[in-house]
Amino acid sequence: MKAVAPGAWLGLLGGGQLGRMFTMAAQGMGYRVVVVDPSDHSPAGSVADDHLRADYLDEKALDELARRCAAVTTEFENVPAEALRRLAQHCVVSPAADSVAVAQDRIREKRFLAGVGLATAPFAVIEREADVDAVDATLLPGILKRARFGYDGKGQIRVATIDEVRAAFSSLGAEPCVLERRLALDLEVSCVVARGFDGEVRTFPVAENAHSHGILDVSIVPAGVSPELAHRARDATVRVAEALDYRGVLCVEYFVVAGGLVANEIAPRPHNSGHYTIDGCVTSQFEQQARVMCGLPLGDTAAHCPSVMVNLLGDLWGAGEPDWTHVLCHPRAKLHLYGKDAARIGRKMGHYTVLDDDRDRAIATARAIRARLHADANAEPESQQP
């Protein structure tokens, strides 16, 4: 692939915060970015060089991207595959539709992970009422997850009995689902990898993650696991990328169970748990995304120091705009707001990252910042971490 030089136009399907951070990284390298997103006001559209307000299957918008852009990427996995295939006839598309398709369906995803030799939680496919009756009792208690279009805990219901599985299946529209056995977790980790068109691969340091109500709450780097387990996670993530013939940035989430790794999900894009890379690594996951699609050598992924990333949800806006001096008074804390027009409970509005040479001190500072923010919002912190 011939390298795309700075000054060229890059296309982005999707206008959310991941797209905003990609756009800013690409612009910092000298590229111009045009975003396709149907919203009038979107985080990425507000900073892009151009914003085409159109549906992702709008032929006129896709033809405009194909005409102007040397390469196109996406910021979320549910962009219609038809759009990616149409664009691929005219310009570089990263990642390709076929690589993304596996992660768009939990059923395919589970079977793929098992096929490349990774352990997964025991599961059953539920596609019809009769499948509920055939559920193995050893899968309960479990979690019923809609096979498509689920994220941040959406489309997931905890179940403990066959009757609860039946009710949950009905409440999810009787659409194809996966029933997974709930596991006793030691902790959760994730690994972000970039793979170029020339096969070059770079993994980022493994992050330790804590969730609240199905939404990522905190990511800590380095993860509190042994170097050997972190190495295994990085190797497994590379295996996934290579098996998918993936060209771009992706993340694999893992459960740590009894000291071993259990693959949970694939995200075929930059990931929330990789936001720490903006401030904490030599190259961010978003710069790496631009490097891949432009056929450039991958950047160094080394961490500068330990870091803690904390999500900022709309819950904090209950008493008005939060007082950001609680973050900015710390010289090694970095604030990132996504430019969203309205705060809602559970909506990701931004994040902050605390850097420190000492991991425990970074965690303590991140905890203190969040306590002040929640105190101002008259809310108690929802998680015990960091």
C-alpha cells in the first residue's frame, strides 16, 4: 500500500467521541477529516474539517467520501457492512467489512474466539423459544445477551432460572441471543492492538478495568496481573487480529478467572479502555488508527508511566456543569470533554486521566478527584475503584 501523505482527506463514518478523538489525532498529523453522521450536533462533527449530515447508507454521502478521501475508517462496529464494501471499491477502508462482521454478532464472535483457541465463558445460543427449554442448567445463573447491537450493558439481562431466561428472551424481542454462564471473576482486563496493511503489529499495555452498571468506569495501567498473564493477553489479542486479517485498531476484553484468561468481547475499533493512551503512551490508539489507514509505520506503544482513566458520565451534571478545577488542580491530571450537547444519566460526557510514577498514588489521586466531583453533584460514587 502506498502511504497517504499529510494534507489528504480522511473519511470517518460515525460522529461520537471515538470519532472526535480520532479526528483530533489525524488533524494533529496534518490530515483533513470529513465525518458522515446523521446528527446535527455530534462530538466528531463539531471538530471535523467537514461534516456530511447523512445516514451511513446514503449513496450521495458515500460517493462524496469515495471521491474526496484517500482512506476511510469507522468509529463504531455497527456501521452497515454495505457502506464499507461500497467505499472499498474506490478507496482504502480500515477495517474491512468482513473483519468487522464477526464482532457485530455475539454468536459468530463466540464461535470465532473458540475457533482460534481462546477460552470463553460456557454459553448457549438462544434463537427461539425451544432453545430456552433446552438450556443446560449448568449455565445458570447466567447473563442473556442480545446477539446484535448491544454495548455498555445494553441488551443484557441477568437470569437465574429457566423462567427468567424465558422472560428475558421475550423482553429482548425474541431476537437471537447468547446465554453465558456468570463466572467468578478475579478482575477484568483488556488489550488494544494495531495491525497495519503490511502485517506490522503493536500491542498497548494491558489495562485493568472496573465497570458500573455495565459501563466502563475505570481503567488502570499497568493492570494488576503478573507479567506472564499480561504477555498472554497481548499474544491472544494479536492472534485475534491476525485470524481476522484485521487492518486497524481493535480491543479484546478478557475476564481473569482462577488466574487464567477468558475472552469476553472483541471491539473492532479504538476502545474506551484505551483512552489512557492519549496521555499515557508515546502513541495514542487514535494516532495509531490514522497511521494504519494511511499506510504509515506504527508508532511506539510504550507507556510513559502508570495511569488511571476515569469515565465522566452525565450523572455528574445533576447540579449543573461540574467544577473542573477539581481535576485541573492536579498537575498530572488530564481532562477530556467530548463536546456533547446534553448530559444524561449514563451518557459518557468525557474522561480524565491521572499520570504518576507510582501506580498506587495515581489510583489515590483519581479516587480523590472523583470524590470531589460526586460530592458537588450530591451523588455517592458508584464504584469502589479506583
